Amino acid sequence: MKQTLQLRTSQQLTLTPQLQQSIKLLQLSTLELNQELDRILDENPMLERAEDGEGDELLPLLAASLSSSNSETGDAPAATGDDAITVADDSGAELLWEGTSAGGHDDDDFEPGGQTAAVESLREHLAWQVQLSQLGERDRQLLLWLIEALDDDGYLGQPFDELVEAINAAAADAGLEGDEGELVIPADELRVALRYLQTLDPPGVGAADLADCLRIQLEQLAPDTPFRDAALLVVNDHLDALASRDVAGLRKRLGCDDDTVRGLHHLITGLNPRPGAAFGETETRYVIPDVRVLRQRDRWVVRLNAEALPRLRINRTYAELLGRNRGNNGELGGRLQEARWMLRNVQQRFETILRVSQAIVARQQAFFDHGEVAMRPLVLREIAEALDLHESTISRVTTQKYMMTPRGLFELKFFFGSHVATESGGAASSTAIRALIRQLVASEDRRQPLSDSQLADILGRQGIMVARRTVAKYRESLQIPAVALRKSL
């Protein structure tokens, strides 16, 4: 073996800490951004939040950046007030940055979140009813164990034999005693407790399966309720025929006419298959829109949402101290540089969100005028090329960033979608096709609903060439049942 020295040249991309931070901030949602800023504010004394009524450094930096970039293109900013800067470009859309100084806001300002009432859980609701009952302590405890065994929909999620075993284990741990050689809680006693649980609100709770849930609700109806007895027969023995809309089969099995089938169908579909679903325990997820779109002077205007903007500034006390001791900055000097990087990176984040939102609105004018049926095909590459940015940057900007519009709240990704060829050689957005399918299904004759093939034929007559399997995929994404399940009895 012989040792040799070789000289090679290669290109390597190195991400500076500042660039890494910029990329990280860009992909965060507004809530995640605020959490990250809280962490950084705890670590860096040179950065602080501005109080109401005080000036902050982020907004002037962004305003100056927009003004300078606008002047480079030869466009002059329009005057819109002391704390707003408007920038117009050749795309025909308008960008408006609103200041966040203390004072009045526009009537159409979006206020995210808000106060929400505490949600009672299903178990709390049932336990409250048990505590109000006249039952003995043993029976109450037995019911509470049964309530703990319910799933979020109000069903018992395990077979009765396993339930007996589990509750007896809990009873033994709690020190309850049974007869010698027998279970602490006999199966018959548990059945009695279960029947009592099934009389509580909401109706249908404590069921073993869907048929049992529907049966419990039907039995709680008045005996003279029309079609109640026929509905009980169907739920107990013929639920599969009802689910498949087998009208002829139901007539034959029940020995009844079409009016009875329609009546019992209406009665059963009016029941609640998930009695516990109304008692939510899920965590509320708040969405703060990053931008707002509104109609102004016959054009759609994009505004950054003032509520989403962090108010940051350099700590003046520390900055002045460093200014007087230029030769001995030490660690605070590095912290000051990090604080300035943070301000620039947050500024750049909102600049990019604003530019991308403006480009989207400029290309989706028809959507804002007419709705989803007018959505045009749009891909990330088109926006990236228009703004001279990388596709990965557009992907980060459009993920978990939201736009409040007169038509609702949308994630920026909503405005992008694949396209389907049209007969004229153009393209139609998949979002527009979904909207058309939804409209067609909503207006169909329920006695003869449209099949996927018929939907594809109708779209084809409108110039949109789409296969039956594609229609089926879009229909399923809209959670529209198949033709057999949409047929009215």
C-alpha cells in the first residue's frame, strides 16, 4: 500500500444558522410560530415583545422592505393612511399591509378563537344521572364501572363475558365481597345494571352493536308510534336488507306494502347510531388566519391579518448598554445579532406569505367571484416561477397557513390541485369537478340517483373528459355514498 495525496474540487451547500432558522420559521403555523417565539424570548434577553401603544421594530422593517422592493420595480406605493402601505404590481392584485398600532380596527377584522364553553363528556353526563338516582351505593358503583367501559360513541366495546370478568376484577380490588365460591358481581346482577344504564340519556347508550343501539331507541318510543313494531322487526332481523335498499326483499319478509317500508325506513334513519358522539372530549383546535381577502374598489385585496403578527423589538436598555461599551460586547453582542436575525427572519416569513397569497388570489379570481366550480388548475411550480422561489418554499408557505375569505376559511394548499383535460383542449381543476359532482348529486332524483358512469357522461357533455373510476374517487373523497345507498325507498 502506498500513501498518496490527491486534490479534488466539489460543490457543497452549507446552511448557515440564520438560513436554517428562516426555513424553520417559514414552515411553522401561526400558533407554532408564537410558541417558538416564546421559547426564544425566554432564552434571549435582547429580544422582547412590544406593549400596546409602543412602537415595535418588525412592522417598520417589513413596511420599508415592501416599499423598497416596490420602488425597484418602478411602482409607487399608494397612500392609504398613516399605518398602511399598499403595493400594486402587474398581476392586477393589491397587497395591503395594515399596521397594528393601538386604536380602532376595521369592522371586518377577523378575531380568531374566542370564548368557548366547557364541553361535558359522555361519562360525566351519565355519572351525573347516576348520582341523582335513588340507587344504593353498590348499584351506583356498578353503573360507574359500566360507564367507564363505554367507548366515545356510547357502545360497550367488549363482549359481555369479558365485561363480567373485568368488572369482577375491579370489584375485588375495591374490596367488595360476594357469596363464597361465587363471583363478586354475578352476571345476572350485571345484566340488571346494564338494562338500567340503557334507560339513561342519551337514548341508545350501553349498546353492544348498531342493531342493539337502534333497538334500545325504538323500545323507548311510545308503543303507538307509527311503524315502531315493523321497525323493531327490521332492526332485529333484517337490518342488512334495509342497508342495501332491498325494498322487494323487505316487503316479502315483513308481508307489508311500500308505504310501510318507507315509514319504517324514515323512522330508523331518524335514530342516532352514535349516541355518545354529541359529548365531545376532543381538544379544540384554533386556526388563526395569516391573511384576509376582501372585495375593495371592484378588486380582491389581500391583507395580512394583524392578529397573526408578532410585535417584537430589540430591548433598548441592553442595546444602549452595548452601544456605550463597543469594545467589550461579550455574550450580549452575540445575543443582539441573534435578535436581529430573528426580526429579519420573521419579517421575511410574512413577506413570503403575503407574496404567495397575492399570487394565488391573482390566479384564482374566478373562485372568489363564483365559487369552487370556477376554480382553475394551479400547481406549486406556477407560483414558484412567478415569484422566483423554489417549489419547496411554496410548499412550506402553503402548509398550515390560512386565508380568511368571504367564502370561508381555507388553507393555502386548498387553491392548488390537479387538472383534468377538457374537450376543447384546456384543463379543469379537480376542485371544480368535485364541486360539480356535489351539485349534480344534490339535484338528482332520489328514486333514480345517478351512477358514477352517468355522472361521468354528464361531465363529458359539459366538455370535461373524466373516467368513471375518477368520478368514483372524487365522490368518495366528498363522502357521498354509492348510488345504491342514495336511493330513496
